[in-house]
Amino acid sequence: MRLFFLLLTTFLFPLSASAQHWRDTASYRLNKMQPHDCVVPEGDWQRSLDGQWIAPGGDSVTLPMHQPFADSILVLQRNFTLPDHWIGRRTVVSFAAAGPAFYLYVNGRQVGYSEDSKTPAEWDITRYLRPSVNLMEIRLLCNSTGNLLEDNIPIGGITRSITLYSLPSIYISDLRIDATLDTSDYLTGRLDIMVDLSREVQGGSVEVEILGRSTRKALRPGDWFVSLGPEVGLVEPWSDTSPSLYSLTVRLIDATGRETHRLVKYIGFRRVEICQGQLRLNGHPLEIRGLNRIEQAPLGGQHVSRDEMRRTATIFKQLGFNAVRTLRHPPDDYWVHLCDSLGILLCLQPTLCPSDATLLDDSRWLNPVLDRVVNLYRRYRNHPSVVVWCLAADGLTGRCLDDAYRFLRSKDPSRPILAPSLWSPRATDIASPPNPSPALLRRYLKNIPAHLPCLPVMLTPTAGSLDDFWQLVRDEPRLSGAFLSDFQLNEMAPILPSFKQHEN
């Protein structure tokens, strides 16, 4: 009994003494870094914290976790030591996927709180560190306001990697890369780059290099961002059949001329647009032969290894699919990089799949909803494979999603937004009826606004013959293909030969 009371005092009272973020819809993050593209510099500046962590009582838990945790609160600890050459720099901890909610402590001090179980949560922990051994503690919560927005996702845990990485004291905090094509020929690249900087920048310059050409822009003290538009010229456009990538190097140079931070990105030039009710890529009609993908290991675990992701992506391409919709939540970063390099078109969705749809019509949930949309947008906006944003799970509508649509449309006019809904399109650039038969879809196309293309996102073989459906795709220019239901190879085997013939 005494041991039970001790554990209760140690682990539950600190949660109550904090801001009780887990009970309040207005509190969904604490001290987290703003979502951003990967800014880990080249070199030996990254360390994994995957492996064995210790739970109360001395039990060992392996992270990432393959199965959901069963307790209402799970406390995990481990020690770590920084490499000597990291001293004097910033140290950031990155949780690639953890939740549905958790608190982070370092050396007994509360660092922050996070909700959104499938997008990275990062904190600058420099001021909490000791020169020698450090103790990190995670307090996972099974019940919070956060998991009400994730009711259709298995109760989580830490399902992707935990990483420490080091940044210089003056660093590049984010990049926005708009790599598109001139509409006069769809062969001339247009590049616009916004470089966000840490607040300590006092002069110097930012240099961008691509295709052997470099552009440099001077910084004044207090400049927190800089915009560059280097000349590019003729390029080979990125597409699902020709996923051409170009190396882009961004350097931050201080006032003495010393390079302090270097990032290398691989970008693709392509243009996604809607013209006359037709979804187009690089000026040509886009035919989506897609699948819905749930992030699940072959044996049912929540953590998917890189080898398994490569195998899955390769199978998709071999079977003639050219697109994937990430169902219920965003994918691992590595999956998006695979799709960039292999030529798989992506429709990405934030972690928004509540079972109670009325939450999305309640203004108290607007900021948590927008936070998840911002997490998605800022993390994946620089990837050429991401061609469509999907706002939420199928059939969900509400004022929060309407506002999320307006926000995302203002931030990213380069990609259409899809809101899978019931039969009446709302807050969307693409109509997406639920699992229609070919006959029903033909009538549906006659009744929706002429400027909207149509893209069903959850088509099953029971909705009608796949041959009949694809004949309708050929007949109706506004019908841009479809995403078939969840990828289960054994269930889909009978229709795959019929499907693959439509690749050409």
C-alpha cells in the first residue's frame, strides 16, 4: 500500500500540479518548437534514443513501441550523455510520433506538453542539460482532449523514432521551398525560397546553390527571414513517371564569412492545378490510380521499419499504382522521401478522425484543429510528391474544417485541398463522394459545380466493376481516378490484374 501511494504521489500529482493541459481544449502544446522542415545539419549531429527505456518498477520497454500501451499513464525514463563536440551548441529532442498526449521532463524539470500523436514534437532542451549524464522522462497519457480528435486511431504510444540533434547557436530554423514550372512551357523552373532564421542572427548572409548556380543575399542585424529567387532555367519536371530531383544547398554564413549551418534538400519542379474542372500535373490531365495506406507493420504492429516501407512502396509501383492517400494521419518522414524518389503521388491528411463529428462544429476545438493542419502543412510542404491536402477523415464536416480550408488555401495556393464528405461538396477544391458505383458517379458528376474535379478516396470492389469505373474515368475528363480501399494484398488480389492494365 505504501508503494502504491508513493507511485501515485510521484507520477499523478505532478500532472495535476501542472497546467492540466490534458483536460483543456485550449491547451494542446507547451513550449514546443514550431513545426518545420528537417533542419538537421550535415555531419555527426544526430543521435538516436531508440531502444530500452525503464518503466516504474524497473521493467524495460523497447521504443518505438509496436503495440498500444494499456495503462492510463505510462512513465518511461532513460539516461543519455551528449558527445563532447556538441557542447556549446543547441540540443533539440524530436519525437517523430508520440501520443495521443505526453509530458516531457529533463533532469526533473518539465520541458513541455504535446498532443497530435502522428506528427513530430520537438523541444530545444539546451537549458535543461547538465555537462555529464542527463535523465529524460516521458509521461504518456492515454486519456486527454487530444485523443478525442483521434478516436479512430488505436490508442498510441511512441510509435516512431526519438532523436537528439545538434544545431549551431545561430541556425536556419525552417525553409519554405516553392519549386514550380512556368505555365508557358511547363519546362522552365521557377524557384522561390523563404529561409527562416534564429533570432540571434546579427548580419552575415544566406547562400543558395542549385544546378551549379549560386545566389547570395546579405543579412542585416535583426533579419529573421530572407527570401531568395534564384534563376533556374530548363528542368526535367517531376512526375509519377519521371521523379526527377535536384540537389539544393542552403548555407548560413556569419558576419566573419564562416559557414555556420548547411542544409541539403532534394527538390522536384512540378505544377499542380485545376483547369476547367480537371486536375492536372505539369499541364497534363492527372489520372490517380491510388490506394489508402494505414501505417501498420505486416504483423499488426504500430511501428513500421524503413525496410518495410521500402518494400511496400516498391510493391505499389510494381502493381501499377501511382498514388497513396495516408489514411487517418500523416506518414513517417521517410515514407514521404521514398515517394519523392520513386514517383508516388501523395494525398496527406492531418491527425483528425474524431468519432464524435460534432467536435468539428464547436468553436472551442478550432485552435487544436488548426494546430494539426499547421503541423501537416509546415512539415511536408516542400515535398514534390505531396500534390493534394486532405483535411480530415471521410464524411466529416464542420465550421472548424471550413476555417482550416480557408487557412490552408491562403498559405498554400499551389495544391488543391480535398475534404472527403457526404454527397454535398463543402470547403473543398475536389469533390469526393463516398464509395460510389459507376452509375451513381455518372449522375453525381452532372449535379456538382462544373469547376470541381472529382476524386473518390475510398473505392471498394463492391461498388461495381473496376473496368466499368475506369471506363468512366476515360469518358469523363473531370473524374481524376480514385483511391482504392485499405491496402490488403490478399483481399485485393482478384482485382489487381484488372487494375494494372489501366496503368497505360
